[in-house]
Amino acid sequence: MTLGPLWRAGWPLRSGAGPLIGLVVITLLAIVGPSFAPANPLLRVDVPYLGPSWHHWLGTDDIGRDLLSRILYGVRLTWFPVIAVIALATAVGTAVGTVSATAGGPVELLLNRLCDLMMVIPSTLIALAAAAALGPGTWHLVAAISVFWWPWYARIAHTDIRRVATRAHVEAAMLAGVGNPRLILRYLLPAALPSLVVAASLDVANVILVLAMFSFLGLGAPAPAPELGAMTARSLVSLTTHWWIPLTPAIVIFVLAFTANLAGDAIRRWMEST
Amino acid sequence: MPMFIAKRLISLVGIMIALTFIIFVLQQIIPADPARATVGMNAPRTSVEAKRKELGLDQPLPLRYGRYLSRLLKGDLGVSTRTHRPVAVDLLHFLPASAELMLAAFAVGITLALAVAVPHAAGQTGSAIATGIIAASSAPIFLVGQVFALLLWFWLGWFPGGGRLGPDTPAPEGPTGLFVLDGLLEGHLSTSIDALHHLALPTLTLALPVAAALGRALTSSMTDVLRQTYIRTARAKGLGEFAVVRHHVLRNAAPVPLAMVGLQFQQMFMNILIVEGLFSWPGVGSYLVKAFAAADLPAILGVSLAFAGFYLVLAAVIDVLQAVLDPRIEAR
Amino acid sequence: MDGIDVKPGTALRAGIAALGLLGGMQSGWTETVLHVAYQEDMSTFDPDNAFALYGLDALRATYQGLIQYKPGSTELTGWLAESWSVSNDGLTYRFRLHRGVRFHDGHALTASDVLAYFRRRKSPDLALSYFLNGVADMSAPDADTFVIRLAAPDPSFLDRLASAWGPKIVGPGALVDHAGSDHAETWLNDHEDGTGPYRMTEFNRGQRYVLSRNEDYWGKRPYFDRIQIEIVPTMAQQMLMLRKGDLDLIQTGYPFEQLHHLPGGLRMLVHDDLGLEMAFVNGSRRLRDRLLRKAVLTAMNPAGWLDDAFFGFATPAHSLYPRAMLGAPAPVEFPSDLAAARQIVAHVAPVSLEIAYEDQESAVQQHPAELLASALEQIGIHATVRPYPSDQVPLFADDLEHAPDLFIAENYPDAAHPSTQAGVFFARTAPLNYFAYKNAQIDQLIDAAALVNDPADRDRRYLDISKRLFADMAFVPLADIRGVIVYREGLTDLDTRPALPWVVDYESIRRE
């Protein structure tokens, strides 16, 4: 049996199972990985620039910290904020979208304009303002990014709910006297759910990359925090002499984003086929 | 149509005003001393106070907002505390380089996206391409740029590693500031070629996420369209696959990716910060990064305002274009 | 046969000549251009406004002052002034100017030009006008003589004149022809009119600066045709360019840890610098307690982390002055009882301290800051490290309750005289006294020391000030950092000077 048909079928990468399992693995890694870290990621534990060895599986970085420990903490420092941003953005976005779709009239107009405005302001500005006003930090960055991330979800929620609100069975329910909260929960939200899930799952990779980029520019948690983007940025000077120090965190970011993208793609195809 | 455009213009102005207000508020809450920054670290207290008065920093908020707005209308974006020049002047100086880069990146990105999406929709490629596109859109831009630089400049030496021109090429005086264009206008072909040579790597790096995102949007959009009945009709008429794609699929698949162009512009605005730094490209991106480092508020806010303004105009243009392509939108 | 009748011999000779010409052109091009890079733009090329550390080498190549430091030393020698004398009361300085000096605008240098320039330098709205504080009046009695009279004796005056930021004569082509309404400030931002061996022929912000040899230079003709300065903000990129040959040298910023892995073809020049790594202590906040300060000081002992931070390119400081400025016999003695320090910390409520450094200095300061944090962790203090934008650093003194607890920086004094160090950091009104340290006695000692002429007495007094400041734990001298220039093999005569940070002498540098 040749690999041809299999590869064309996209197995194993594109079938849903692989990437989704990958997401689970990453989540587990983010939760328990640091407990398995061989050393404190913030402290110098050995001579700098040691190559990978039994003692230090990924060697030591330019200060003498264990690189593997820093990467393990780095995964957590990436994954948790990403989940937080997505959760916050979907929650706020859905809420705003629902309100604007159900309230109608001037409220809807106002909220829609607000969405437009938020989507226009350059995100870097908000992140910098947050970092400057609140002090640098991962969670400040999360707040800053969530602030301009939710409008996209609000739009999606708004469109879907609007569309569904005019359907026959919803009108029937309204006539039957079903209260607003129940209306929203049982009829409207479920209609928006599929698009929101797809959007969120496709979005994970974007947030990973945006966070990595801010971290690279130095807008994330301050040193010596083991943030993957920052780790790459400050060790680029070692690129030609000890390439694994800057490249490993960058490749880890790539793997995270790639897995998330594939998973999002799989979810989208699954949703579309049902 | 005219009503639509008029309505769009009005909301555009409204959003712009709201934007200036937000930026003004940000200016107030970020801790920095613009007066001190202009007179320098060694200056005595009295000079700082005098400068404060001169800048009107001791006046009540609404008055300052008013002053701010009136200066904006005159094109005054404030004075950079780092370069000590008006931000508008700095912006005009660095804009052409970024414009050239962004234009090139969009052109290359769209071309690449089409080059991949069209054959894919026509069924000519395997899913490896689709996976490749996904991989390309998962790579952090600093990794992509660094790899390109290492590979194509440092090891192979095929392209220069930074700057817009080589040391022996004089900069064209040109009207546009786009060196490739200006070189041609001046009749110095070698200048344009050198500029293109230097443009290659940063463009490639910046174009990759655009190509990947547009490619994904196009492929899924085109796949959707392909399932439609009128496509079957076209095929039944005997049109070849490529012809089907060209005549019917692209036009109908266009709206979604078109909207994506706007989003990609936003994204490119962020990516360019990194790409310009990496390739020593003297554009607005590296200006902004230096402004971050120096907490040069007027520059940060000024540039962001200019970009947001431009993006708003772009979004309005895209809206109108979409309405032209799909009259149904206007009715909504 | 039609066409030009060319004898084979002629053709051969022509061919060889052509090849030789090409070859000569090629090697001519690469040999007489020096490729250098800056990480930062110069905000201005005006020698009276350029207070930054960047671009001093370009300024030195185009502008010249009355006197200068000798290469590799803090001894003074003539420059545009071929000789000078000081009156017995220390108030009057007479400078005898070189003959035959021309500005880049073509005008011949006379004492009245020097006078016009010095008057311009004194304008209070120019950032570096404070160099001439204390000047009572100036005159040009004849074409070759320039006289300055001070209001009070100032033994450091000559050093100020020789400083990298000191007065550098600007010609009438700028001061007269382009005076405008702001004594040529606008024009001099991106143009120059000096007397130096190079002219600034291109000043393209953000991109590159080009210095071309001044063919009418009054001094020794420099080797390089052109100095090409590219703006390359990323050090990683500069390093790659150096390896590849796109750059000829990196004056500053080459990561210390990488210096031990220099690729073939590259050399390093380690030279004395007036850079002193210091920690400033905020005594108004969490470190108000003297015992706690002592504990912190114990942990801060550079002997424990210096090599990790600077990889052998820094030595523990001997005093609060750079060693090239003022030699003290032995390294500063830090308290060494770590156990006692831990005890002290354990007694106080949970301590967390903030170590700050200037954002723009991250490349150099992030390492030591993190190592310091690590060292403080060892005695039980939770330390965080935070970079601050340069503009926020002067604000510390305005709000000490919320300012960081420690601020570390590598500082460069204006010139080689100790009063430029003390006056800038330790006095109550000193501009870089970041945490507003106040001590009337120290101020008196500083004022007194500034008047002393005898070098031995002077040094003794300044060292005494240093000891007192250290005992009070207000300023902590950490390390003398060496300057390192990494360059491609074949370059020589870089002629560095300790008082001129990061400056390679373009007048003398050449290829072997």
C-alpha cells in the first residue's frame, strides 16, 4: 500500500483526531509541565551556554538558566493567557452582540459603532498604553488584547442572532410569552454557538502569535520571566554560535500555533459537515 | 449609491472624532513628562516649568482637548520627544519606505495566494498544499524573517541583509520616496534594481502571513462557491475547470477575502514593526519601535492616529467596493 | 579586412590594463570605505545639542575643539589650538590657534570665528550650553588668539573643553549663512560646517550617514575615502553583517558572552573606558532601614556575579569614579557576611524590592539586573526587575515613594576630571542624582574639592567623598566595564580615548 492515497487523504495531520489530541497534550503540558521542570527557570544553575546534555536536556541559556525549565514554564505562560484572551473575548463579545441584536434601535446602532471603533484602533497602541499605565506584565497584556479582540465576536454573535431572531419558531416562542432570558438562552444563543465555536477555535493560533509578537517586542512580562517571544528576542545574538537558544522557543511557538490552527481547521470542517 | 456613500462618510467622520478622543485620553493617563523630555535630563526645574506652560500642560482638560483637536486639523501631530522634530515631519520622512514595503508585500501576498488557491480550487493540488498554507500562517513572523535572512542572505548571499540601498548607490531624490519607482523616473535603472534587490527579503517575510491568510480565505471561499449550483451549470456548459474558476468562482468568492484585506492591513501594521527592525528598514515600523523604547508619546500616538485614520478610509473604500460587487449589501 | 586593425600585442596590453583598472577599482572601492553601524539614530548633528552617546565618532570626524585628549590617555594636547596657557590666578585661558585651518565652507579659521561660535554655545536654549557655565567673558585680541576669562577658578575647565561633548568650532557657513531665527539650530540638525578631516555628505535619518574625506583638511590626510554609517537597530543583525563583511567594525554593544566565541577574521580591541557600573539606592522607601540596606549591599557584592554578567570584561570598582579617571588602590570592600544578611531579612517583614534600569540600556543592563535579583533572592528578598523608558527616569526624584528601590546604570561622565562625576551624580542639585540624595556635608566637600589644583590632593578628597557615600549606602560602585571594539582583521590605529565613549578615531584608522 503506497502512502499516496493516505497522504492525499491528509492523514494523520488533517484528520480531526491528531490536532485535537495535540491541544489536549499542550493543555496538560501547560498545567503540569512546570512541576516536572528540573530547575528554577529564573535562577542561574550552571555555566552559561552549555549544550544539551544529560544534566540539562536543552542546555543552558546566556545567563546559565536551564533552558528546558524555561521552555516548560514558557508554554504555560503562553497557553494560559491565550485561553484567557479567547474566553474573555468570546464572553464579552457574545454579550455585547446579543444585547445589540435583541435591543435593536439606537442601542444597536451605538454598540455597532463601538465595535467598528474598537476594531480600528491599532492594537499595539492599547498594549503599550496598558503596559505603561499598569506596568509590564502578562495579565496586563491579556487585558489589553482582550479589549480590542472582542468586537470580532460581537459582530459574529450579532449577525447570527439577528438572523435567527426573525425565524418563525422564535417569533412563535415570543408570541407564546416566553420570557426574554429564556428566549436568549434557549433559542438565540444556541444559534450563534456554531459560528462562535468555529471562530474561537480558528482564533487561538492568532492570539498565540500576537502574544508572541508582543513578547518579542518586550511588551509582555518583564525579565526574567520565561516568556517564549521574549526569550527568542534577547538571545538572537547567539544565533550563529548557539542556535538552539533563540530558535527553540520560536519553534515551540510555531508548534503551538500550528496545532491550534489544524485543530481549528478540523473543528470548522466538522461543524460544516453536520 | 450616493446615499450609501454619504452615510458611510458621516460615520467615518464620527469614528475619527471618537478616535481622537480616545487617543487624547490615553495621552493623559500614560505617565510621562513631555515637558521634561523636550528640555533634556540636565535642565533645571525652572526650564521644565517654563516648557510646561508653553505646552499648555497646566490648563484644564477640555481646553487641552480643544487645543489638541485644532492642532490636529492643521496637521500638527505634536513634537517627538526623541527626535525633537514634529511627528508629522518624521512620519512623512519614514512613510515612503513603509509604503513601498507594504505595497510590495500586498502585491506578492495576493499573487502567492491566488497562485496557490486557484489551482487548489481547480483540484490540481493535494492537501499537502493546504497543510502548507496552515503551517505558513502558524509561523511567528520573527522566526520567518530570521530564517529568510539566514538562508538567503547570510549563507547563500543572494540578497542583501538590510537597508534600502547598497552603500555605493546614491538615494534617488524622487517625488514619491518609493525607490524602485523613483529610480525609474530618474532614469537610473541600476538604482531601481538595487532597491528591488533590497526589497526582496523584507517583502517576502511580510507577504507570507498575507499570502497564508488570504490563501486560506480564498480556498475555503472558493470551495463554498464551487458547491453552488450555478457552477454545475457552467461545467455542464462545457467550460474547462480553470475557466470556471476565472469567470465565476473568483468574482463570487471575492467579498470575503476583500474584507480580509482590511484585517490584513491591521495585521501588517503589527508585523511591520518586527520586519523593519530585523532588516534595518527605515520605515514607520522601526520609528514606532524606537518610540516605544523611548516612551515617545507624541510619536506613538501621532503615528497610531495617522494609521488608524488611513485604515478607516481604507475600510470605507472596501465597504463601497463590496457594495459595488454585491448590491444586496447596500439594501441592508 | 574591414574594421579596426588592432595588433595582437596592443590588444593584449589593453586587455591587461582594463583588467587592472577593474581590479584596481574593485579593491579601491572596498579598501577605502569604512563600514560602520549605529543602533540608534542621531537625533541631531549639532555639536551644541547632541547630548546623546551616539554619533560622537562622527561628530569628532567633522568638528574639532580647541584641545583634545591624547589617544589612550586622559592627558590633554592641542587640537585647533596649538598651545595654551593659564594665568596664575586660574581665571584666564589663552589659546593660540593653528594657522591654515579652513572650515568646510571654505572660510579660513580666525579667532573671531572661534569667539562667534563660543558665544553661540553659551545660548541657554542649547542643551550643552552648561559646559560654559562660569565663563565671565571671552575675546579675540588678534586673529590667532582666543581668550576665555572665568568668573572663578575651575581646575576642570580644560577637561570640559576636551570633552566628547565639549565646544566644537562651527563655522560662519552655518552660524552666519543659516542663522535663521534660532542661531542655526534647525540647519545644524542635519548639516555641518566644521574643520575636521571628514565632511558630512549625507544625513539620511533612520537610514545612513555618509562622511566623505575633506580634501582641504589642514592636518594629516586620513586613510579612508568615505565612512559609511548604516543604522542597524538590531545587534544580532550587526553581528551577522560583521561576520559577512558588510561591516568593518562594531564600536559598542557586542554582547560580552559572544566575545569568547569570536569567529575567525575578527579581532577585538579592549580599551579603557570611563564607563562605571553603579547602583543608585532609593533611601526614601523600602530601603530606608540602614540594616536592610547593609544586607542588600552584602548580596550586591559584585565579586559574586560580575563575571556572569560581563564575562570577564569588567572588574570590581575601586571607587565611585571610573579607574581611568581616578585610580584607587583596591576594590571597594563590601560587607561579606551573607548569613547575617539573611538573618536581617528574615527579621523584617517580607521584603520585595524593585530593581530598575533604563530600557534603552537593556542589552547591557538586563543581565546584571537579573543577576542582582537572583543574588537578592539568595538572602530571601523577592526582587523584580523592571526597565524604564529614559524619559521616566528623571521622574523618580519627583515621587520617591513609588520610585524603584534600586537603579543600575553604566554611567559616562562628561570628561576625565572627577568633578564631572561628582557634580553630575552626588551633589544635591546634580542632574543625575536619581533618588535626590541629600547630604550637606558631602555638598561642601564636593565644592571644596572642585577648587583644588594639585592632582594628589584632589584625588584624595574625591576618594574621601566616595568612601562616605558608600558608607551611607546611597551610591554603590559595582564595576569598571571595559570598552570593546570588534573589528575585521586588517584594521589598525583605531586610537580610542577613555574619555570618548565608543569613539574610533576616523582620522587615524587605516588598513594595514
